[in-house]
Amino acid sequence: MSLWKIAWRSIQQRALASALTALGVGLGVALVVAVLVIHGVIDRSFKRGSQGYDLIVGPKGSSLQLVLNTVFHLSESIGTIPYSYYEELNEGRFSSAVETAVPVCVGHDYKGSMVVATIPDMFDKLTYLNDRRYEFAEGRNFDLAEPFEAVAGSVAARKTGLKVGDTFVPKDAQQDVADPDDHAHQSIKIVGILAHTGTPNDRAIFMNVEGFYRFGCHTAGPTLAAKLMKPKTEPAEEKSQAKDERAEAEHKPGEEADKHGEDAPDRHGDEARDHAAHGHVHGVPYDQRQVSAVLVCTDMSKPQLAMQLGDLVNADSVAQAVAPSKVISQLFEGIVGNVQLMLLILACLVVIVAGVGILVSIYNSMSDRRHEIAVMRALGASRVMVGTIILLESILLSLGGGALGILLGHGLVGVLGPTIAEQTGVLVSPWSFQYNELILIPGLVVLASIVGYLPAAVAYRTDVAKSLTTAQ
């Protein structure tokens, strides 16, 4: 009979005590596994969630708060920058270093989900999680020419109950309820539901920024759709054109001043049809429009210009440029990383306490096993063989508890997964595996060998003659 089988038979003889000892080890290992898996998945998702763009350009202030508000849809906006600054990134003085620029406006929510105003490029041109493209589980992306369309993240759709074709009215985040008078005839239609991405975008609702500018405003202005779809012109030409149009408007008070000159009659007709379709709605004048931030993908074909962009923006008095990946890494390493370390230390202490339980369980059984050990010695078993059997018992108990703990840990992750997805938008699967878990098995073997040494030494030193005489 092998030594492993003898050790296993010995464990079976004390089934209840052995099971409770293994359970103690399993609970400790389960806690370690849960901490490793949950932190690993969230850490990976949050750090990669911002990789679809290189910079966030926003108002001066806390870079951490800007990232939390823009990337994670948490905290409050630190302010706004002029819409014209977005144009400078898109087609003005900074455009030579920019591949894609996407404006973002915040300040409204719906049933606890943040409503983010942006443009379709958010999902058409930006990516996530190592260049994955956004896909839609249902419907489509919103149309730039339709001010009152929106798409919902997977978690936001489930949380709010919104489906394709449903309408909703966002409320100001500073108000307790939406004001029906201010938002009459301005309901937003859901035209798409994003496929789950495992990023914070799953928790938000994204609407056309033009509709955002029309909420609660009383002064008509050119639509963002028309502004974005017109051919690019030099900033100096735009300023000169705008000045001439303002002068013309002052001399013709009975006529509408239009930034598009000869196209004014057609655009006016388009806006009239738009008002007829969506109700009588007014927009923020173009020169008063603000954005909360701009998501910027730098042009990597021009690396020198791309590297200088952040410094150029930060030198300006209006805005700051923040590299979200750097801020997120600092956040996780400085705060979240410390929390994870403390949780791991506590979990490891639980495992060590469970290991001590193995020591106590086996050591207490030694007084009842002296006769058994003496008989084994009398039948020819050496001291080393007896001590080895005790060590193998300790290792079997720890490995059994470890296997149970891994199953319990992943089961716990499966139970907590829906709550984590609801709160963070990160999908945590019970099948998620972290390479750090591989350390658990050799670690448990080492721990079992250490705690099993004392009982093995006692067995090794057992006096055969005295034990047989006492038993008689």
C-alpha cells in the first residue's frame, strides 16, 4: 500500500474533523481567489476602457475628477470649455496632430444613469479594449442629423428598462425631477442598445449633442449638424465670415442672420421641418455653446506633433490635456492597489489561520494514534516513513481545502457578478481566471509542510515499546 493511500485512510478515520479542517482552508482560499479575480477583471477593464483615445481635453482643474467624470461617468463635471475649442482640435490650430476629436457634454441623467451628449463618431471611430469596435445588440447608432436620438449602454438599458423605440426625458443632474415645462416635446428616442463591452460606457446613455443644446434654451442658433457637416474652412476665414454676417444682421433686423450665407433659405426650411417633426424647440446660440470635454485620438503618423499636443493645450489658459491611461494607472496603483494589497494580506492571514487549524487537528490526534504508530513501527515501518505519512496527511488536507476554496471562490464571483456589473458596468464571469491563482497550489503545499512538521516530529519520536505497553 502506498504512503498516499495510508495517509488518505487515516484522514477517512477522522472524517468529520478532517472535513472541518479542510473547509477552514477552503474558505480562506475562496477569499483569496475572489479578491484576485474581481480586482484583476476590474483593473483590466478600467485601464483598457480609455484606450480608444489618447487624451482628454477639458477645463482646468483636477485631472482625476476630469477622468472620473469623462471615462467612468462618476463624480461631477469640473466645468466646461468653449465649443470653439473643440473646433480648434477638429479643424483649427491643433488639427494637424489630431486624428479624431469627439465632444462630450454631461449634466443630465435618467433614472440614475448618466446621459452623455456626443456625436456618432463616439461609436463609429473610437474603440475599446485593445481596438475592439463598438457593436449594437439591437438597433443602430444615432444619426447626426436627428437631434433627439440616443443609444443606451447594456447595463443602463437593463437598469432603466429602455428598449429600442422607447422615449425618455433626461433631467438635470442637479434637479430631483425633470421639469416638464422646460422639456416639453423634447423626449429622446432610443434607436440602439450597445452590445456589452465590460467598460463604464455600459452604464451610460448617449444622445445627440445637438438635442442636448436644445434643452431649456430660448435663443435660436445654427444646428450642430449643419456646423459639423459643412466643408472645413480656415479659422481666419470663419471669423471674417462670421463678422460680415453679424454686420449684415444688424443692418437687416427683419431678416435672420445665417452663418451659411447662400444656403440660408434651404437651412431655414430644414429647421422648420425639424421643428415640425420634433415640436417647437430652440437651441443654444453657437457662440454660447460649451462642452464638458473632448476625447482626442492623436495622429500617430505624425508622432512628433502628437507628443507635443498635450503640452500645447496645457500651455493654454482655457483648457488642460490629460492622458487618461496615466491617471487611471496612478489611481489603481496609489489607492485601489493598496486596498487590494490589504485585502490579499487579510485573505492570506485567513489561510494561515486555517493552516494552523490543520496543525492543531493533527497534533491533537497524535495522543490517540500512538498505539497505531507503534504497531506500524513494530511491523517494520521506519521513523521516516511514519513522519512522511503525517506530512502527507497535512498536504492532502490543504490541497483538498484549496480545491474546495477555488470552487467556492469562483462561485462567489458568479454570485457577485451581477451586482458588480450593475454598479461598474464590468462583466465579471465565474470562469474568469487569474494567473496569480497558480501560486496557490505550491503555496498550500509549503504551508502544509510547515504546519505538518511538528506532528510528524512527534510521530517520528514515538517510543514503540512504551506505546505498546501503555496500550496493554
